[in-house]
Amino acid sequence: MPELYFFKRIEKKYVITPAARDKLLATLSSRLTPDPHGRSTVMSVYLDTADFRLIRQSLDAKVYKEKLRIRSYGIPPAGASVFFEIKKKYKGVVYKRRLTMSLAEALHYLQTGIAPCDTQIMREIDYAMQLYHNPQPVMLLAYERDAYFTENVPDLRITFDTGVRYRATELSLSSGDAGTVILPPDKVIMEIKTNGAMPLWLADTLDDLHIYPSRFSKYGTAYQHHLAQKGELSYVCNL
């Protein structure tokens, strides 16, 4: 039986320097606890149409965004489970549905359209896949993530992503995590994820350290860089 996961939360993104990250962690050392799994390499294969309809809609949208992807933590060995995910963002609130399946099951579903199970989340994924006429893997993104939580606020999670990279060939999670780097080494993507309002102590700390929300879409930036490599867009890194 696949494991089912539901997420509804607010996610705020910040583009900061490693020095700012280190200062923030030092300031909050008594409140934050590192994830017990330690640093992980997040790998995601994004599904899209041949003309990249989903990411184009996402980059243009102001209210609603939607993504489909298959994710693993590290390079999955043979027989390992992966996460098939549908992620939606509406008016600043993120709704994510994911279920586990083997990589072989995920690939078989992409090739045949035959769902490996019958659950509410699978039906939501299947509806989106049919709506977009069976989107296929178009890009793989990978990055290193350090995650923290606090026992006093169980739904609060802070993550720091570095080494963001992508490739538009060899689109299998089992083919490794190599790719073209699109995040400069002097930048870190921080995300704060919570089910409700941010704790006052965290908001005050961010204000004291002059850390403010930023916009950075990993898939969107990779897509724009990919177009630039093909000569279809002038790519400018605005970080």
C-alpha cells in the first residue's frame, strides 16, 4: 500500500548569502534542531508538455500555479521508492499531494497511463496528467538541502538549499545528480514553511538581520537558462 502525504502550508522563500545563513543559525541555535537525516540531495524530475506549458503558466501566473514531478532523496537504488507529487499554489498557500511508489512503477505509469494504485491522491495526479495530455519528463533538478525544525512549533520547518543544478537530458533519477549549476555559490535559497503565522521570535530575528522575502523558482530559472542555451532567450541571472 503506498504511503500518502497531504501538505497545506504557507511557504516563504529568501535568497541570502552563506554568511547570513550562518548568522541566522547562530542566533537561533537554542530554538532550531537539525533534521535527524542530516544533509540530503533532493532530486526532482519535472513533468511538462513538449512546449513547457506548466512552467510557462507558473511563471506568468499571479494567483494559481501547478507542478508535477517525481522526487527522490539521493540517487535511488534499484527497487527504491520515490515520490510522485502534484504541487499547487493558490493565493500564497501551497497544497502538495504526494504518494510513494517504486521508480519502475512511476515510469510504467508515465508510459502507459495505468495507475499503480487507486487512491484519492492518485486520482488527483491522474486528472492532472490527463488534463495536460500526459506530460513527460523534461528536466531534472538537484540540490543539497539542510533542514531544521523546532519542537516548540511542530509545523515550522526551515530549509537551506545550495548547489542548485539542472539537466535536460538523461532524465532518470537513477542517472545521477550532475547538471548545470544555476545558483551562484555565494547564494543560498532559504524556505520557511509553516501551517500558519510565522512565530514572532522568528519574524523579529529576520527583521533584525535584514532578511527579506525574495522570488526564485528553481524550475523556472532552469527553464529560462535552458532556453538561453538554445538561443531562444537572453538569460540574465538577477541574484
